[in-house]
Amino acid sequence: MSTILVVDDEQGIREVLQDVLADEGHRVIPVEDGFRALEVLETGGVDLVVLDVWLPNMGGIDVLKRIRERWPEVEVVVISGHANINMAVQAVKIGAFDFLEKPLSLEKTITVVENALKMEALKRENRTLKQSIQSEDEMIGSGEGMGKVRELIEQSADSEARILILGENGTGKELVAREIHRRSRRAQAPFVEVNCASIPETLIESELFGHEKGAFTDAHAQRKGKFELANGGTLFLDEIADMSLNTQAKVLRVLQEMKFERIGGEKSIHVDVRVIAATNRNIREEIRSGRFREDLYFRINVIPIFVPPLRDRIEDLPDLIDYFMGRFKRSAGGPEKSFSEQSMRLLGTYPWPGNIRELKNFIERINIMTEEKVISADSVRRYLTSRSDWDKGEALKGFESMKLNEAKDEFEREFLVKKLEENERNITRTSRALGITPSHLHNKIKKHGIEIKK
Ligand SMILES: Nc1ncnc2c1ncn2[C@@H]1O[C@H](COP(=O)(O)OP(=O)(O)OP(=O)(O)O)[C@@H](O)[C@H]1O
Ligand SMILES: [Mg+2]
């Protein structure tokens, strides 16, 4: 159901529109002049305005102008008499969706109103999509680690300097690269990404430099390479350490001269491209072992930016969790969920080997998998990906230096305390859960000196 504001000084027209549009399932608010219309709009919730152009006091065109300025998302359909049809045309020029001519044809009225409502819904959808794309790019983290990264971005974005972004899998290297581009003078030009690890060795040159028609068997048409596509903008060479030595040599040449030929082509192509590279490998180690050219390293590593792993900036975890929970909720709906204090503590001890990408996936998974509104530590354990290793380590923490008997005793004590808590310290129920008799449980409680006051 949509809410339609009808503005007309003729009572007859207001009544007709009210009947027709209510029959179509809409809520109609009839008012007789422009001032009243603006008051109603101010209270919000109006999807469409049907507006007479010829109004007493404030004229329809003025009302329309105000609506366009203040509520750009609200569509307006104007009504005009035959005598003032040129005003209707003017109204469409300044942003009315369409106009209706008096005397009103029912059919036409319904069609135009439905179309305007459709347009309004599309605009709204478009806006939410845009917002979700924008928030995709947000860089969360106000701790010292990300602070340094931000500072480097700030200092280097506006320069033309080449940048090498280093960091483990999923730490946000690509996000940093995009942020640099966005803040650079090249922001309006393309950001082109090449993932050097995912392209087979035989295709990478064609991918980077393009080819002429007939350059090789499958080259049925001319194709531009990424260097050309990025002209004027930024080329992001991701996983650069995964490039073969042969390709490295060619890329080095382009970076020195900023010109190249398409495969099978003669013509030399000049480009103006800023290169940002990234790798999760230890690049010095790659150089030492002869897998990466040192001269290329110097070419790309004018400004290095190291993105620290999540476990070294765990202070950012609460903000990141908030952010991803919010995003999940926005895209999937459902009730507001949160983590219990205990599960937050637990998440803080997890080493996050997959970094932010793992955290993001985890939040999505746990939101889908659990019904709990306050997510418990048990669920957290269950839905963390690589928890097995960590759980083992976690379970053995504190036991490492003990003799077997000590460790068994200690474990028994902790286990009893946990089970007693779970069963609200009820002896009968706890013993049943443990599979021992109540008197056996009493003995063990005494032996371990566990207090069972409620
Ligand atoms: N600081 C951050 N704030 C919000 N989201 C982030 C942040 N860092 C990374 N992300 C998100 O985490 C995911 C992984 O980030 P990204 O792809 O940039 O990592 P990467 O370092 O390039 O990973 P890989 O080495 O695996 O290619 C992306 O969805 C990204 O939007
Ligand atoms: Mg990446």
C-alpha cells in the first residue's frame, strides 16, 4: 500500500481521486492547498503527490519546486486543465513524473499513478543498493595498527608513488588499494585489478598487455590488456609474487618505460598508469631464493604499507563485529543479535588465521546457523572454521606442565564445576548427566573442595 497525497482546490477532483486510488489499494490524503500539502509532506511517509498546477495561494509550480528540493525521492504527478497545459509541460521539465489533463480519465489516472509509484520504488531500491556498495568499502579499525595504515594511505594517496601492500590473507590489502585509488587524483578513472595468482602462466601476458587478432590460435579478435584498460587510472597487481620470472621481466620493462606492445602487435602503446601491488608472501624471502626479481621489487616498493594481521590488532575486533553484524542484518533482516560477554572474550583469544575475511564469513555463518539472540560461547566454538587446532590448544592450556594424575584431577574438577553450573547445582540432575550416583558425586565434590552453595 502506498500513501498518495492529493492536492487540489476542487472538492470534486479530491473526491474522485480519493475513491479511485483507494479502490486500487492506496492510502489517500486529500488537501486543498500547497501550504497544507507541504505540512503533510513534512510529517513523512508520502510516496507520491498528485498535484493541481493551478492552486490558490502558493501555485502548483512553486509547490513542485519545493518538493524537488526537499524530498527528491517523492514523485509528483501534476493535473492541469486544458487552458494551462503549458504549465503542465513546464512542471514535467522541472521534475514532475508526468501530467494528467482534466477532465480526468480513470484509466489514464491509474496507469500514470502506478508508473510513478514504480519509478519511486526503483529509485528507492537503487539508493539502498548504492548505500550497500558504499559501505562495502568502509575501512573499520581505530586502533594503533590500522591508524598507521590510514596515515600511510593519507600520505601516499595523492602522490603518484608506487605502493606495495604487504600482509597475510584476508587482512584487507585490496581494500587498502581501493582506498588509495579513491583518495587519489585518479579517483574518477578506472581501478583495474589483476590477480597474478589466478591467471595461468600462458595467459598472463595477454591479460596484462592484450593481443592483436590472430596473435595465437585462440586470438579471434583484438583484445586490450589490463595496462591499457587502466590508462589514466590505477592498476592493482594482486599476488604479485606469484608471477613467473618471465612475466616479471616484462612487467619490469613496462614499469620502466610505461610502454609496451600487444602480443602479436608492432605498435608501441604508451600508458599513464599508477601501479599498486600486493602480496601475502614474504617477498624478501622470495628474492633471496631467486623467485622474485630484486630490480622489480625496487620498482614497485616505493612506499610499503604493511597491513597487520587481525590477531595483532585485536582491539579492533568489537568494532569489526558490530560492523559485520550490522551489515548482515541489513542484507538478511531478522532479529537483532549480539554476542554474550563470554563469547566476545572467546573471540578475542581466537588467532584468526584467515583474518578479516574469516571474521566476516564467520559472522555470516553464525547468523544463519544459530537462533540464539544472544550468541553463546558454545555456538562460537561450533561455528569457527579452524577451531579444531585452537580448541585443542585451548583445552590443554594450563595442563602442559602437569603430571598425568595432576592433569586428570584438574580436569575432573573443572568438568564437575561446569556440569554443576549447567544443572543449577542440583545434585540429582548433575549426577544423572555425569552417569554416576549422587553419593559418588558427593564424594568427588568433597574431594575437590567444590562449594555448592546456591
Ligand atoms: N578494516 C576493514 N574493515 C572492514 N572490512 C574489511 C577490513 N579489512 C578487510 N575487510 C573485508 O574483508 C575482506 C577481505 O579483505 P581483502 O580482500 O581486502 O583482503 P586481502 O588482504 O586482499 O586478502 P587476500 O590476501 O586473501 O587477497 C573483504 O570483504 C574486505 O571488505
Ligand atoms: Mg586480495
